Amino acid sequence: MTTPSVYLIPDSALETEADALPPLRSVHTESFPFLLAELQASIALTTYQAGKLVFLRPQDGRLNTHFRAFDSPMGLAANHQILSIGTPGHVYHYRNMPAVAQKREPIGYVDACYLPRDSHTTGDILVHEMAYGQNDELWVVNTRFSCLCTLDNINSFVPRWKPGFITGYSPNDRCHLNGLGMVDGKPKYVTALGESNTPTGWRANKKDGGILIDVPSGEIIARNLSMPHSPRWHNGKLWVLESGKGTLSIVDLKTCKHEAFATVPGFTRGLDFWGPLAFIGLSQVRETAEFSGIPITEKNIERNSGIWIINIETGQLVAFVKFEDALQEIFAVQILQGIVCPDLVNDEPEIIHSSYELPDHAMKYVEKANPATYP
């Protein structure tokens, strides 16, 4: 892997809050915003450590880093119409309202604006990866109860699948189920940090006890993975992040063997693809009990927080953005295709309370309100 011959640019457009100590700052390769502009896309990511949903947006040759505050956000599922985000105890749903986007600053540049539609109280299920499937059904990795679940209007959650070695539902994180890979709109692959049926039993062998499971059959198709996350089927191959090694790996379904394809300078977690490009989330990881004893913390190597873009045809580094100071961990990474400048409103009551969305059949009856009749 080679480093691109471009300049590192401090992110002067990175927004800050008055009480943000230390500040949120980043640097990026010159190629990063140009690549997003060429793809006509942006990136959404979550960081539970810094409590932010972050949009990476190309703007005039620079990278605009736009964030919204959430309580320890982790799971993220988004497309052009909907954005769902998992936090401790809740899953929040937002919907894109183009009419609102037209009024957001900078005027004429924002091309999607997600406003709150509803929220679901799950209880503390330790939401990990989420993904939309067929008919916009949201699948959630319920790590605390060691299962995949969906949501309805009655229950905290609806268990839909669990590993065969898990004997029942109990809120004690037996195997640390974490990653979810969809194929044809259905759950196909999941990762877990251990094959354990005892409370937090996965911790005993977290260094290389990780597994990759085929959901329909329940078969374990790869073992001895180092803290695996984010399984993805792309371009005819099964990819997985071995976070404990800081690698993007490929799993051979015929031999069940896995091999590192690229090594990056950080704890890998969060993965999305666009054509020949892999967008990989990196975290610094801390010297805590949870991360002790894994290869990436045992070695005296640089660990970064950010997004690294790797060409999966050549293995070369294409671009990266590196966060500094307060933003030390990345959880979910999602490319927003066809959206260059997304926004999300979650703490502006005047916007939320004055924005309405009605079904198409009602729109022909909508009349313009007389401002004088409203306070």
C-alpha cells in the first residue's frame, strides 16, 4: 500500500461548539473532497465516544465536516429517504424533506435534510450495526441479547435470529454479536467476538476468538478472527474487518480461510463500498481492559481515528481524513449516494414544529396559510 502524493489539509471548516473541550479538528488528503465531489456523494459516520453523527461533505475543494450531537450513537442505516440511528435505549428515525433542505444554509447547496419522524424505545440493548432490508424493514444487531431483531409498534424489540450456540435471550452480551452484512435485502452474515453462551464469555479469547456466521444456515464459516466487525459482500467477495489487527480481510468461502488484504493505522470498524473503493472507519482505541491483549494494542504503532479509502483492485491508499483531539473513535460508516451536502435537524424546535409532510393525495387540498392567523 502506498500513500497518495497529495497535501494534508487542516479542516478549517470543521464546526465546533463553545463547550467542546478539546475541540474537534481534522486533517485530510487533498484528494478526499475531490473524490466525494466526483462520486457526487457524502459520508455519514457515528462516534459514540464523542457523541456525534458526522457528515463529511465536499465543498469548494475542501472537506466540510458537519456534526449533530447524539447520546452515544452507534448503529446507522441511511439512504436518500430515511436515516435511522441507534443510541442507548432508543432508535431514532429521520426522513429527508427536500423542501426544508432548500432553506438550509448555505442556500442552494444543501441537497438533503433529515427531520425527526419517530423514535422507538428499545431499552438498553447495546445497538450495534443496523441495515435496511426488503420493504424498508430495519434489522438491528441486538448485542446485549445476542440476536438480530426488528422493531414493531408494540414490543421493545422482536427477536428474529440468534446464533445456534446461544440457548436463549438474556441481556448479558454472551458473544458480542456486532456486525451485519446484508445480501439481496436479507441478513446474510454476522460477526461476533466469541463463540460463547455465558455472560460476557467472549472476553476470554477476544484476541483471536472472533467468528463469522452465515445467517440462513447458522454455520460458522470463519474462526480465529481478531475482533471482527462489519462483514460485507461486495464485488463477488466476502470482506470483513479484523479490528484487532487493523486490517481489511477477505474470507474464502470454499476454504473458510481469511487473509488480510490491506492494513491501515487504526482499529478498523465501520465499512462501506463504492465500486472499487472501500471506505474504512478507524479508531485510536484506548488502553482499557476491553482492548488489551489484542495485536494492535500490543504493538507500538500509530493508531488513528478517521476514514481511510482503499482501492480494492490495487490495495493502494486513495485518500483519508484523520480526526484529532476529541474525536477518537468511529463506529458506523455509510456512503450517501447522490447526496453531496446532507443536513439533519434534531435540536431546532422552530424548524421541526413548522415543517410538515403529507401524503400525495392530500397535497392538492393544501392551501397557503395566512400568517396573520398564527402567532
